[in-house]
Amino acid sequence: MVLTFPGGISLPTNTNALKNSLLLKDVPQVMLPLGDAEEAYTLTVCQGEEVPAGGLVATLGDGTPIYSSIAGEVTGIFEKGGMHYVSVERKNGQNDTPPVPAREPESKRLDDMTAEELLDAIKTLGIHDLWSGDWLWRRLTPLVGKIRRVVVDTTDDSGASFTEYRSTLRHPGEILGGAKILLHLLGATKAILLVDMSRQKVKEAFTTMINDPALLVMAETQVKYPMREETLFEAIYVRHLKWGCTAEEDGVLFIKAQTAAQLYLSMLTGLPHTTRTLTAAGEGFGKNAVITLPLGTPWKTVLEAAQFKGGAYRTMVNSLLGGKQAEGAIDGKAEAVYASMPLDRKPSHCIACGKCAEVCPMRLMPYKSLTQRSYLSAKRIAAVCIGCGCCEYVCPAAIPLREKITRHKG
Ligand code: SF4
Ligand code: SF4
């Protein structure tokens, strides 16, 4: 089924994000996340000390290194929204320098490396996993020997985002390299490159590069937003994930194309992971663009670069419907930011059309959260709902379904 979101909210229909590419260099400040209040860390620099791009600023309790993504001066630690950050500010006139390596470029053949050696390298290189928002080594460690298929997801989470599309066109070879590293590390037997069927150029890029079809294959998926693990799994395997079961428990690892490319590039060069690519799109921006910037860049710098118009426009990170406001710094999961007018419709009564159930990526029946008689169903819906807002968006009665569902949480 193709979900196009008819009416209701002003979606960025005419976006130039695909045409425009911005490389944000020389950002004045970065805020590097150290984790929430529970996460232990040790600072390896003092306030006022200068660090190069790629310089170590802190080590988390489990040994995960935190590198600065710009050259500058450490200006302190602060807390925002329950997260701790270390702030690095560029000094006047200081230009961006290439990051310093975190380790030697990998010289061993992939086949000669053990899973432990690879995990250690991934940890040292500070690679973020865009799919989970966590550190890649943390996500992969419990999965060694338990994964059959690695699915590299080159699709974007909405029709207005071009982050993975652009990253895939820029780095098809690196993505294949990253997929091969993951296959070897996890002991998986095949990698599937998942391509949005409307992205012809991605198909062409991979078609000419795949020289080992026994190991790497391409699969196409129809456009359906949001693309979550459940919907992508269904698109590939033409069956649902077992209720309450994750794809990883079914032996399938989903990884974003950007992360696969970063894995290969960092292993090859020994350079830590210090950049991120994301899309800024929507009528609330003067300039729609795919932006590459240092990790930890404050959202206000991103919004300025995209010429955010302010006023009644609101920003939403990652989701056009259920995204949170762009505040603080870009985090491990930030892939897109949208700016549009808020949804402004007058709610009426449910007409039992079933549209909300049809679009829900979690296969829920959101209308069941509306009546007291369905109390148990409502609790179940609240427990599984990912808050994407698709149901609310298509509801012809304009019922604020997410709010109704959240009522039953806990
Ligand atoms: S907000 Fe929840 S119930 Fe509504 S479509 Fe998304 S996952 Fe389904
Ligand atoms: S989409 Fe709206 S009107 Fe239709 S069944 Fe769901 S809640 Fe009711």
C-alpha cells in the first residue's frame, strides 16, 4: 500500500533539498552528548583546554570514547533535557582542520580479523548507529553469531527527506564495504540492500557494483511512510514479524546506509566518526537542503543554515507528524528536520472509517483507544504505539489520536 497523506497538514511538497547540498564547516560550537544522568563518564580534558577535531574529550564508563567533532576550546559540561553534554567552542579565526586519527588505518585483511578485534576497532572509532541512536559497538556486541541477514536500509523515513538517498549516491562502494564488514563480524550469510523503488539512481549505482550476488543482493520496497522495522521487514519477507518480536530476534539486522558507509570509511582511514548528514525541508525554511555537519552541532545552527522563518512555523525532528521540536544539539538519531505550520483542524466524532488502522505501521487499531469499553485494547495500543502520528494524520474526523493513546500509557 502506498501512503501519501492526503490533506490536513502542509507537507513540504516542493522541496529543493535534493538539489541543495550544504557542508557546514566552521560551526561556532558543538555539544557532545555524554549520555543521561545515569551514564558515568570521565573527562579527559580540562575546561579551557584546546582540542583538535577528533581529539578525545571524555570516556564513558564502559570505555566508549567521545571525540570532539571540531577544533576548539572545551568550555564546560552542562545538562539539558536530562542529557549531559560537553561543550567545545571554536576560537576566533580557528578554521576546521581534518580530524586526527583515533587508530591506525586497518591493515589486516577482513577475513583475518576476529569479531573481538572488529568490535574493539568500532568502539575506538566512536561510530554512532543511526538506526538505534546508540553506539554501534554496543548494538552489535550481543548480536555476534545470532544474525543471518544484514539489511542495509537506503530508504528515507519520509518523502521529503533525502538523507539516505544522498548518502547512498555519494558512497555506494563504502556501503557495500560496510555491509561486508558486518557480515564477517556477525557471521551472517547475506546482505540485502533495501532500495526505495522510486530511487532509480540508487538501483543503478548498486547494480553496477554488486559483483558477489551470493553475498549481496538488492531488494526493492514501495514507498510507505514511516518506514519502520516492521514495515521494512514485511516488504522484504512478505510476512509480519511475530507479535512482540524484533527483527534482530528473527536473525535480521537493519542498519542505515549512512552507518554502513561510516563503518567502512572509519576502518579504512582510522579516523573517528565526527560528521552526520541530514535533511532540512519544509515551507518554514528559506533553503531546503541536505546538510553535512559536525556531530553535536546545535539545532539553532542547523536552523540558521536552512534559513528558518520562525513565527508560526514549528520544527519537527525526523517525523513530519510525531517528531519532537529541534532543540539542543543533533543527537544520535537525527536524520531530518522539517518546518511546517501546525495541524489545525476541528475534531469531531469517530465515523468508524478504519483509516487509522489501515495506515498504522504497528498494525494497531487506534480507534479502539477512544472508548472506555476497549480499555484493555487501549492499554495494549499505548504499549506498542511508536507515536508516529499517521493515524491522526489520516483521520477524517481530526481526532487527536496520539493524545488519546498516550492517556493509556503506564
Ligand atoms: S501513532 Fe501509534 S497508533 Fe497511530 S499510527 Fe502511529 S503507531 Fe499507530
Ligand atoms: S480514522 Fe478517525 S474516524 Fe476513522 S476509525 Fe480512525 S478514529 Fe475513527
